[in-house]
Amino acid sequence: MAFTTSKSYFWKGFRDGTPFIFVAIPFGTLFGVFATEAGLNIVQTMAFTATVFAGAAQFAALQLLQENTPTAIILVSALAVNLRMAMYSASLTPYLGAAPMWQRAIAAYLTVDQSYACSIVQFEKEPDLTIPQRMAYFFGSVAPITPLWILATYMGAVLGTRIPESWALDFALPITFLAMIGPMMRTLPHVVAAMVAIVVSLLTVAIPYNLGLLIAGCAGMMAGAQAELMMERRKANA
Amino acid sequence: MNQVDPVTMWTIIVGLAVGSYTLRFVFIGFVGDRPMPPWLLRHLRYTAVAILPALIAPLVVWPSATAGQPDAPRMAAAAVALTVGLVTKNVLAAIFTGAATLYGLLYLLG
């Protein structure tokens, strides 16, 4: 293998990240359509997508906005969806933590599901990479999707103004979320977390301000963590 | 099309932008090379998988478009989207089959 320079690692990352454009383009378009349907103008939609840069949290905020949820609850709930970014950040820190601050600051903005998934696999596979090579790979892996995500949102926002109300888009957002949940069920603790969250969310639906969502989210999170601990103990005893 | 109060909307956009960036920056920027407590990582791992189903479950059981009445096409679409996602691990395939189910049934039953 002749991947010695940082530049070639950028292109390696670029190639590994390219398949994700088939996710970023339709998702970005959907977000643009939904945001427009929810009443955001094009400047708001574009500011949202470019600064928050996290599909699931953006969709969650839109859904809660349509349910007339108080602003503080929308913020806490959408940020809870994004807590996994903190986990990505923590997990990348041993590999990238020694890079210059300005590079880490940019890398933080570009920490998304796709760049994390590509990079962590690559960094574990090749532990001898230098810090510049790792940074180059990381930036390469998000380079294909970042501009396309923003462009697709814009197309969706323009398209969204032309969609008639009779299209039952009220349910397109729940379908999008449900579709995201399936692939998240990687282990038994993930399933436990989701099940507990669902049951608690249905039981707490009468609590005002959508606070039930936060209670259910916490319950699910703790259930998942406990299930993981129990499985580890059982494995250790076996 | 409904209008959103601009102050509310910009509060949400700016709050989420700053909050999301902080979440992404906190470890790589501030913690540097120090190790993280395992209990914290363990909880962080399950936040998204808990909060997203909690957001959706009431919408599926009591959809807003039918004034909270359980609705067969929406229930069926939800079941299809979830099942296809579980089986194929493919988000886009799940969205399209779920949407096809919703619109197919709305057309047939409507």
C-alpha cells in the first residue's frame, strides 16, 4: 500500500465516504420539504441545516414545533437526540486529540454519523497512522456529503412550497423516524432501551409540555445502560 | 401553510446550533487525551435509541391528522417502515416502503 502522504489519506476517506451521498441527498431534500411545510422560510431552513448539521435532531425539532411544544423542551429534546455526537467526540479524542486546536474545532463541526463510522473503523484498522493522516482521512470522509446535504436541503425547501396539503405529509416524518430506528437495534440493550422508552412515552403522554418525552428518553437510556451491564456480568460469570 | 413566530424559530436554530457544536467539541476540544468514565459512555450510547422511539410512539398510536383517532393506514405504514428497517438495516428502503403503504392504503380506503 502506497498511502503515505496526508493527501492520499484525504482521498481514501473521500472514497469511503462517497456511498453516504445516497443517504444525504434524499434526507436533505426531505428536511427541506418538511421544514417548509412546518412554516420555516428559506433563510431559516438553510441556517438550520448548515449550523446544526445533524439530520435526526433537526427532524425531531420540526416535529415538536408542530406540536406547539415550549421552546426549552424542543431544545432539550433535540439536543438529547444529538448526545451521541458527544460520544463520537469522546471516542475520536484518543486518535485526534493531539491535533492543532483549529483542526479539532473544524473536526468537531464535521462530527456526524458518517464521518465517525468511517473514521473509527479506519483508525482501529491502521493504528500506526500519524495525526495529520488521520485528520486528512476524517475530513475526506465528510467532504462528499457536506455540500450535497446543504444543496439537497435547498432543493427540498424550494420543492416544499409546491406540495399540496392533501398529501398526508403529517405522517411522513414519523415514517422517516421509524425507518431510522430499525437499523439502530444492533444489540439487545438497544432493543431494551427502545422498548422501555416506548412504553414510558405512552404512559406519560398526558403530562403537559411534552415532558413525557424527556422522562421516557431518560428511562430508556438508563434501561439500555443497565441491560448492557447485566449482559457484561453474565458474560464474565459464564 | 402555518407560520412560526420568528423569535421562537431563531431561538431554536441558534440554541441547537450552539448546543450541537458544544456536544461535538466538548471531548475532542476540552478533554483532550484524558480517559472518560465508562458509566457516562454507557448512557450516551443509548440516548438516541431511547429518545427517537419515545418521540414517535404517541404519534403512531394517536395521530394528529385524524384528531387522535387510531388510523389503519398510518398504523400499517408505521409497522412496515419499522419492520423493513429492522430486517434490511436500510433506512431509505424502509422510508419508501412505509410511504408506499401509507399512500396505497389511503387511496384504497379513502
